[in-house]
Amino acid sequence: MKINHITIDRIGLASFRYHVATPAKELLKMGHEVFVSDFPKDGCEAYVFRKHLRVEEIDLIKLAKHRNPSSKTYFIVCDYHLDNRLRDHYLAMIYNADRLVVCTDAMRKVLLEETGKDSTVIKDPWGVEYEKVEPDFKNKKSYSLLWFGSRTNIYGIKSSLPYIGDNKLVMLTDQGYEKDREIETPNISFRYATNMPVALKEEMTKADIVVIPQDHTDKRRNVKSHNRLVDSIRMGKFVIASPIDAYLELKDYCFIGSIKDGLEWLKEQPEDRINDMIRSGQRYIETEFSPQKIGKKWHDLFVG
């Protein structure tokens, strides 16, 4: 089968690695042909769209169907935008696509409720750019904490800053603002990275704990992917994460709750227990989030 990913120059995003590059390698092994382009190629049987924020992309999804009427068009909905200025654009993409793909069960439920269209859940695979690391958690009086993510997700960690205490926190993100200087203290700092995978690997070697706070009562946040939690555990780190829907799948391998409660809970835990939790999480991730398993789900979607 010939599969065409329409990227519109958004290849630098993490979602490109999770939704295009990694599955494509597995699909190629299965005998498919995979193309990445800004414009629909002739003769393809599947056209895949994702993270599309431009008006002209509605024309492209229609053009793809026009060029090969027997083809199928797919739209990956990994972010919730039905409550903001992108609503009309996203609805047009949703209703023009033959099939929808989402990363979480929570997103599937929301889209079905609000648009009447069902979708296929295909989780993000673990990041192939990150090596699996043996956990080595140590109890300490104070910890080095790491938060990482795109700038659009930074609101969660900002609201948790009063609970950092004597611990040190690094916030790794893709772009900075002048107001960041008002937040920085001797214990709280920003790092801005143009190459997030490289920077993240560096910061993970320094961190004791990864923190991923989210407002689980916010629909836009509760539909988020597992990917930051999955990659952190696979890289050998203990994680304190909020109870958004996707993270609950991994609740046995991390602390689900506030940063304040998580740090208090850690004081009572033996090191061996924490490291065993992380190892158990790594074993679960190796099977449930492997590129091979996720690639097979894409294959099944395309040929089904």
C-alpha cells in the first residue's frame, strides 16, 4: 500500500516522530511504501493529515480524495481545539476525513460526544531516540526535579511552583519569554532547546524525578497522550504525574497526584520499592508502547 503523510513543514514537532517517523519505519518493514510531502502525491491509497492549522489544508484533504477517489483520508487528532479559535478549522478537517485517529481513549470519547464521529485509538510509541536506562533512584533530603514539554503545556508546572520547596527544578521547553525571569530563583530555572531529544537526554542524566502536572479537570488537558510519562519511565526516572485519563494506565509505576503529595510520599518509601516500580513500568511499556506494536496497529488501520 502507498501511504502519504501530508506534513506542511511541521516535521520538527514531537508528534511527527510519534505519528509519522516511527510508525513509517515499521510500515516499511511490512512492505508498505510511505511518502512524506507537503502536497498530496498521485496514486496513493492512504493520505494522512496531522497538526494542521492552516485554512488551505482543507483544500488539500479534498484534493487528495479527488486525485484518487478510492483512497482513504485520515486525520490524527492529538490535541483538543473544539473550544477555541481553531474550532471551525478542526471540525472541517474532522468531517472531511474518512477516518479519525486519536492517541487516547479520552480523546475518542470527547470527539464522539461532540462531533458524532468515532475514531481509532493508536497510542504514541515510546521515543526511539531515547535509550532505555536502568533505574537508580536514591532517597535524598532534596531532589533535582525535571519538567519538560512544549510551551503550550507549561501552565501546569507554573501552578505547582509554590510546592517545589528546597528541591531544584529545571523546566525544559522549546521557547522562552522575558517574563520567565520573574519566575526563576536559585532553585528554579529554565532551559530552552531547539533540539528537544538531545536536551532531554542531557537533563535526564541530572534529574532524580520527573514531574508532569496537568489540570485533569480541563478537557483539553485530560485527553493528552501518555508520551511524556512513557518516555520518562523508560529512561529510568520516577515520575510524579497528575491523574489525567491516559496516565492512569501507568498508575502502578509512578505517583499519581500533586507534586507536594508525591514528594511527601517518597519520604516513606524504600529505594528498592521505587526502583522496582520503575522496572515494572519499563516492562509494561516495552510491550504496550513498542514501535512494533504501534506500527502493527497502523497497518491494521490502513488495510482494514
